[in-house]
Amino acid sequence: MAHRHHHRPDGPCHFSLMSLSTYRRLLMAAAPLALLWLAVAWAMGAWR
């Protein structure tokens, strides 16, 4: 039995824009954490 999805004409473009904004938001949220982790790793290396 074939499973079919019915998309609106603007579906794929809207989905790509939405996923891009989600990726950008995730990057913006992860950047400070990555910087903090790098700072901690650098401090641990400096204290050794």
C-alpha cells in the first residue's frame, strides 16, 4: 500500500527555510557553550 504525502506548492521551500532557521538558532545556542567548553579545556591545560 503506497503511502502518499500531499504537499502544498510552498511546502519544500518553507520547510528548508524553517530547518535553516532552526539550525541557526541551534548554532546560536551552542556557540556560547562551545566557547565555555574551550575556555575550560584551555584553563585545565594551563593549570597542568
